[in-house]
Amino acid sequence: MAYCSIAQAREAGCTGDDAVVAAWITAAHEAIERYTQQAFEPTDLVVVADVAPGGLVILPRRVRSVTSVMPVLEADDGPSLPAASYRVTSADVLGQVDAVHLAWDGYDDLVAGAESYNGGWSGLLARWGAEQVKVVGEFGYASPPLMVQQACALLAAHLQAKTAPSDADAAQASGLQVDDEGNNVAIEDPADDAPSEPVAPSASTGSTQVDALLVSYMNRSLIEGV
């Protein structure tokens, strides 16, 4: 799913055939994720986060669902925790935060090490001594907010305009493919090679106007290892 439509990108000033516009939308999409460190569509991710006192694990992404939670141990990841040993909250619900709440006060006599006479979940986690957990699940917004759609359209047009060669550049680079309007159309659609993990953050999308539209969606988390 793209963060804006081809029609929206054209209205913002992007030119060329559908394939060209779609490629610039993809470039804008990736720049927005690098800048905000957020996903604005449901995305399968692996997130590593710190375990705070009381078993609270604040997640640096909008969480939709969790499939497994594993303590991060020195040698390797620990075994997945049973679903009954934690609960998940999402900022999709007003007043909630994106977090995994480890059930320190519960127990399960059918799980080795988490029996009631062994200290339950808190005893099991204490014996592991894990300061972080790895959370596997689906993260991101259900769909791109309107401001993100607008930002993506504007950024697609901005990136295209910034990289369009002048007539002199085109004459010097005979292998450069340009259309009648002077736009560089030698762009491969990177959709098939899209990264499955979060990309490195950047200080700007390249457009101060787009940066301003996205400022309220910035990931403010200080959690590292994501």
C-alpha cells in the first residue's frame, strides 16, 4: 500500500506516466518512514525494547497485534512467553499506550519455572534476568492519516523536481532517459526489494514543508535497538 495515490501525487505536481509517478511515491514513502521512524500501514516487524520496573515494555511503534514475546538473553533469545503471561495495549485505543505488560503477579502451574510455588511469572522472568524483550507482531497505523497522504504526495513531487536534469545535463549524459518534459524516467520500481525491517532514521525528508506536516507523527521514543 502506498501512502498516497497517483492522483494525489499528480495534483501535488508529480509528472510522467503511472509507473514513473508510482516510483516517486515509493521514494517518498521510504523517506517518510526514515524521517518519522513510524509505519503508516500494518507492517510485520520485530521490535526490541527495555523492560521497565513492574514489567512494563513501552513499544516504539503503533502496535496492532503481538505474536510472540521473547526475553533477550546474553547467549540467545529465550523461549517465547505464553500469551497468558502478558497483555498488549495499543494507542489505537484512546487513553492507552503502545506497550506489552508482563504479568509479574500471575502464574501457570503447567509452565516449568512459572508455577505458583516457584514465584510464577515474576520468578521465571527474574531467573532469566532479561533486561529487554523481543516483540514480534504487526505494527503501524491502520491506514495513512490525511496529513501523511498529503506529505507523501508533496514529497513525491519535490523529489522528482529536485532530481530532474537540466537540458544541459541531459545533453551531456546521453544514457539518461528523460521524457518530453525533462523528467528523469529511468527509475526502477523498488517495491519488490522493499526492506522488511525499519530503515535508519534521517534528520529530514528533504523538504521543510513535508517535515512540518509530519512533525506530529515523529517517533519520540528513546528506546534503542529498534
